[in-house]
Amino acid sequence: MSQMAAVVVKDGHIENVHIDIPTPAPGQVLVKSLACGICGSDLHIARHADEVADIYDKLGVMSKEAMASAPMMLGHEFCAEVVSYGDNTPQRFAPGTRVTCVPMLMSMGGAGVGVTPGIHGAYSEYFIVDEQLLLAVPDNLPSVGAAITEPMAVGMHAVNRAGIDKDCVALVAGCGAIGLATIAALKHMGVTEIVASDLQAKNRDIALQFGASHSVDAAIEDEVALAAKIADGRRVVIFECIGVHQLINGFIERAPAHSTLVITGIHTAMTQVNFGFATVKEMDIKFSYYYTPEEFAQSLELLAGGDVPWEKMCTATVGMDGVSHAFDTLLGKHDHIKVVIEPWRPGAMAPFENN
């Protein structure tokens, strides 16, 4: 067997292809993908590849020409199985061991797995990771649950970036996967006043199960005003987990004095913001991106501990031949939170059942 099934983004479209199975270099491990979440950033890359390419080009990460010429093989929220090792690699885990890790190849200059053109991602049947970053998945955590580790780490990092303490009131705007992960991290830290804001009643109900103390429909009630009322002079920390850049200025205008705004959404379009409001209020505005290896390991431990109802976050699974339709669904109006690909099988998107 020299080829594998893979999903690639080409000209903004999802395509199923067959490509060569990669060969691990020294320090690397070939793994078989067992489960991989479809991330909001994956959808953003598919829809706004030109904006992403422009930012990468200006940052000197990768030229637009290189991004245009190399296939984008997505998938960075994963649980996988060890297959084989490259030469001169310690081989800490036996073949067949379920693993996950920070999706980054230090052996290739820090290239991101599943977000860097030309680098295999976990939407493929097989892909490459670094041996030094591997973490064994506990036996009690299913593969789909282990794939939630990555978004859980994003939420944990956002909370750590906020510099929040237990006396603060947190407002989590948007109760998708990152919002729910943020709520779980806040609860784990000991924050008791957590306002969850979402337009969908189902998401608000799940947010309460993840640890929110209050929920609000932002279409009916001002969520920022509610958080300020609950705070009664204490610091309010707003976590923007929606990913809609047009809403950022509204949070700044409505935020109480000395509050903190943490932006976790991926925004690549130009945004109009009046910083005069933030200046007068002496607000802190922070941005959160990725996480540390320690936060990733802590997130895996938290999920395996059973205190996070991750099953509520996963709304569907899909096989390889159903990924294109899943993207069409997720790019339109839908009620999903996290759809997980199982690259080892075919099959259309179906509700998740944790057996």
C-alpha cells in the first residue's frame, strides 16, 4: 500500500484525492488518523484562502505563490494511531498506541500540521507528527473525545491570556466549540460567574452544562449589560468566540470601564474599530492564538478526567466521502457545534453516538 485517501482544499473547494503515504524522517512518526474535528479555521481557509495567503505573505511565513502551488491538506484536531517511526527516533510508543499532540512539526521549522500548504493533515488517512510532542490518549477517552483536546486547549489558552481571577465576571460570546472550551476552562480555574451568550437555545443549554452560571440570547437582551450588572463594579472579561469581526467594535463600545476583551476568533478581513471608547475606559484588548504544549497536555487530562461533557460538543461524525457535503453544511446555516471526520471509513454525516 503506497497511496492513501485524503481531502484537500483546491481553489476554495473540497476534493477527495489519492496521494502517496508520507515517509517519516528522523524524529518523526507516521500515524493513522482515527478522528479529526472540522475547525472554524478550516472553514475560514476554504472560504477566505486569499485573505489567509495575504497575511502569511506579509508576515513572511509563506509567499502567496507558494500557497497557491501547494495543496492544502487540512486537519489539526486529531486522535491518531502510531504506525511507524523514522530512522533514529526513540519510539516511545508501540505501534497501535492511540496518541494526540500539538499539531506542529518542530522537525520542519515549526510548520503547522493541517494548516500549512504541502504538509499532510489529519483529514488524510495517514500523516506525520513529531515523536517528541506525542501524548498517549487514556484508555477511557474515545478517539472522538481525544480530538476535542485541540479546541479545548484553545479555550484554556484564551482564559490564561485573559489574566482572569475568580472574582471576575466572564462573558463568553458564542457557544460553539471554542466558547464551550473557554467555559470549561473558566470553570476549571474556579470562576463562578460565567455568562454564556449565543443565539441558539440549544447551545445556551449546553453552555450551562459546561459550567456557565447564566445564559442569554443576545438577539433579545444585551449580554454585555447583563455581565456588567452581575459584576456590580468587579472586572468584566469578555471572550469573543464568535468569529464575526463586525461585532468587535460593539463589544468595545458596550464594555464597562477597566474590562478586558479577549479575541479568539480568526479575523483576516479589515475591521473598523473606534479605539476612543477603549481608551477612555482603559480597556485591555488581547488576542489569543493557539496554546502551549503544557496547556494542550492539561486539556487532554481534563477531558479524560470526566468533568467536561465533551459528548455534548460533538454533534456529528462523517466519513471521507462526506466531507465536502459536511463543509457545505457548515458554511451555511446550521445547528452543529463540532463535526468530527473519521478518515478510516466512508459515510455521510450522521449524528454522533458515543457508544
